[in-house]
Amino acid sequence: MILFGLFIYSFNLSHRRKQALVALSLFTIVASGPLFAQTSPASQQQEVVEAPKLPPVEVGEAKTSTESTNSDFSYPQKPEQKDETQSKITDQCHSLLVSQDIEKRYKKVQSALEADYAEGMPKQLRTDLVRVRKDIDSLSVKLFEVNSSNSQEVNHIVQLTIDYLDKMISLLPKANKVAPKVRDQYVVPFTNISSIKAEHQDCMMQAAIEGVKNDEPVKSNGASINIYKKLTSELERLNENLYVLQTTDVQRFVSYRAKLLKKLERYNQDKEQAVALTSEIPSILNNVHREIETLLPGLELSTEYLTVAH
């Protein structure tokens, strides 16, 4: 309506004014076009692009990931893995007990230990020390029968005491050396075997359980336990006594000997010192006797062990 009125009104204007009015009318038409396009609901509905309708998808029964995987690969189930692990444990324990023969290794240590203490250096040292102890006991009795006024008897009893001190001085270094040898030959190997047994204790128990289930008990287990207990108690005792044997100081007996020689020399120069000389002998003999008693346990097996072992 507005445009039509403008058109009628233009006929009454001059030619130039008509041109200007026509131009203004055209500008108004052009400017109002987008505005109407933006505000018109009909135009908005036409601009919306409808998505094409797709045909319905037919869904079938899909396989699970586990089924699709199992169709190509076969994995053992968890119970089978457990059985396989137990089987490996049992095999390992049988290898430890049978192939490596722990029981035989126990017996080897036991046999060598008993043979050495029956015939080897420990036996020889023990025999020598027992003989010295016996001689010292006899010398102590003779000491009460010595006539202090008889220089020959005094010299004889003192010289016998010095001889037994010399015997101890020769035996103690051998005892010091035999202690680490016994430890290296018997205590250390047995400790190593015990360590292996301790490390595989759980494995061995599991093997024993599996053996009972399968009616196949580990045959060597019971015997090895008995040998292990006997050797454990005996070697623990020996190890303590070997320490005493190894740490015995021979210099103490050297000083006893030097002291007696010095007093004997003075006695032979001055006969009045006989009583002072002979009075030194009892305490020296007692110390020798006491030392021998502390050394013997490291050179012999206990009666309790031998009673249980045989």
C-alpha cells in the first residue's frame, strides 16, 4: 500500500523529483527484502533441511568378544592354570629331594663327621689330651710325696711338670687349627644344606600335600627330617666348643713353663727355695687340668648324639 501511494504521488511531481522518488522506492524494496526473509516463519521452515530417512537396521545375535577370541585361540581356564602351577611346584620339590638327594647329603656329612671324630685328627688330639690329663692327675698325687730336702726329687717333679707343659704347648696349636677345619668340613656344608631346605620349605610342604593327595608321599622326607634334627643339635653344640678350641691361648702355658724354669734355676743355685718352688706346681697343674676339660668337648661327639644316632 505504501508503494502504491508513492507511485500515485509521483505523477503529480516534476520529472527530476519523479526520478528521485522512484530511486527511493527501489531502495526501500531492496532493503525490506532480507528483513521480511528473516522474520517470516514460512521462510524459516523452508530453509530447514530435513535428514533423509534411513531404512531400519536389522540387528542379529552378535558374538561376545570372549566367544570371538575363543573361536581363534584356546586359552586354559583358571583351574587348569592352578593345577599346572601345583604340578610344577611338585616337580621342583621332587627334583630337590630326589635329584639333589638332600637325605644323602645329610648322611654324607654325618658319616664323615663321625669317622673323623672316631679316627681322624680330633680323635688323635683327644687321645693325647686325655693322656696328659691322666698323667697330671698322677703327678699331683706324687707331689705330696716329694721330700723338699731332696734336691733330686724336687728337680724331678718340677721337670715332669715342665714336660707336660711342653706337651700342652705342642698340642694347643693343633687344636687351634683343627677347629676351623672341622667347621669348614662339617658345620658349613650342613648349614648350606639346611639353608636350601629352609628356602624350599614351603615348596616341600606343598609337595608333601600333593603327594598325600596322589598317594605318592615323598619317600626321603621323613628320614631326612630325622637326620636333620640329630645333626642340627650336635653341630650347634660342636660349633660352640670349636670356638673355645680355636681361641685357647697357648701363651699362658708358655708363661707357666718360663716361670718354673726360672724358679728351678734359682733353686739349684740356692737350696733354701725348695718349698717356694714346689708350692707353685699344684696351681699350674690345676690350670692345665681345667684347660683340658674345656678342650675335650670340641674333640668328641656327645654321648646323647651317639645314642640317638645309632
